[in-house]
Amino acid sequence: MKIERLYAITVYLLNHGRTSANELAKHFEVSVRTIQRDIDSLCLSGIPIVSVAGAAGGYEISAQFRLDKHLATSNDYSYILAALKGLVSATNDVNAKHTLEKISHIHKQNDMNIILDFSVLREDEQVTLQALQTSIAKKRMVDFIYTNNNNETRTHSVEPIAVLYRWYAWYLLAYSKVKNDYRTYKLVRMSNLKITDTPFTKEHDTPDMILKKSDKTDSRQYTDVFVKCKEKARSRVQEYLKGMVIEYLPNGDTFMKFTVVENEQFWFGTLLSLGDDVEVIEPKGIRNRLFEAASKIISLYK
């Protein structure tokens, strides 16, 4: 609806600053002409939008303008509550609990239809998460022992930037002085974390900016895997390996495709656990790895 888009455009300009009509049209999936009409409507309603000409031009809202808090809808508060409850379930952070109490008082919602529960974190991971939040707030380096995907263990000293949940796991985004670059570390692979007295050596960009740059320069090696899958295993391949059906066979079997990161172990263990319900067709190297691993397992139990 137009009224919802007008509100969304206002919020977008407040959060992102000067934005071109083309960018707004692309973001809201409408024409540039529609955006221009929406801007006219916002100006008529009293929103102080300024149009700046030139190559770096666009629309922006006066820095003194603030939205009335009552413009937040019931759904808006529901999403905020869901996110806060998820954060508290993961970190048990006292400040997050206080914020949750405040929002819960403003908006009493008993029929939440979105629940984010991250309480599956082990106790030691939760302690690590809390310690990292402390070090980030104090801008102090941390030391920890880390075991990588190749089962190599070494001590790292880094400047923690943020903790993030992605790829179904918690990670630390940090700056490594040794690598002179930003790295992500899986919390479950970290141990003996210690907050040091050493302050950060530099000012860092926001976590969002760092992640965007990092994702663009992803150096991990990806491989497409093609498998023949029995009907009873199809849903597991879709769930655990993000498999996509290429072809359905008359007997209910399917040919499927998914993409893996070569030096990660989860997908390989998943393939082993699927047994003879899934056969790797290509690449040949993964077929050979599975054969060797299965042979070792057979010899162990003979």
C-alpha cells in the first residue's frame, strides 16, 4: 500500500541519508516516477525532504527531523520484542534484559508469532559470548586458542569487532594484527579466552561495512556436488545441504545439486550419515573421499 511505502521511504532516508531516485526505486521495486510522486506526497505532508542535484545528488531529510515514536506499529514492536528475546536467550546479557523489560512495558504482546531461541548455546559458549561483548565494549584485545577446519590448533590475539550469528552458528568478527586483515572465528572452536589490557591499535569501520567488504573478497573454495538421492533422504539433503532438485525419476529418486566449501567438515559428515540413501555422482574426488572414509569405518568394526 502507498501509505506503508511512504512511511518506509521516510525511515530509509533517515537511516541511509542522501539517496538517489534510482536507488529508492530499486529498493522498493517501483518506478522512478512513482518515487518522485511519493516524495512530492511526503513534502506535502510536512516531511522536510531536500532534493540535491548533481552526480552525488539525491533526496535527503533534514538532520533535525525525528519521527514520532507513535508511528511504530504493533507489528514493529512485535519484531523488536522477538529480536530482543532472541538476544537475551543467547547472551543472558543484563543490559539486553533491561531493554526487553522497557519494550515489554510499552508494548504488551502475548501472541508472538515469531520466536528466536538461541539458548542451545553450551554454557562455555555463552561465557565466551559474554566475555567477547565485554572486550568489544572496552576495546581490548583478546587471546584464545583456536582449532581450524584442518584440525590445526594455535593461539590467536585479535581485536574483537562484533559477535554474529550466521550459517547456523555463532562467530567472532575480529581484526588480526598478524594477518593485517579481518577474520571470522567460530565460537565453538575457541577455548581459553582471555581479555587483555592491550587497547585496540586502530579505529575500525562498522561491522556491517567490514562484513560487506569481506563477503566480496571471499577466498574460500566452493565445489558443486551432484548426487542421486532416494526419496526418503530428499528432505534431509534439502535441509542440511541446501540441495536443489534437478530431476525427478519415475521411481521417486531425484538428481540433486548443492554447493560446499571444500575444507569444511560438516557437509562431508552429513554425506556419510546419509549412508546408501545418497550417492555422489560428481565430482570424482568426493566419491573417492567417501569410499576411503567408509572403508576405514568398515575396517574398524570388522
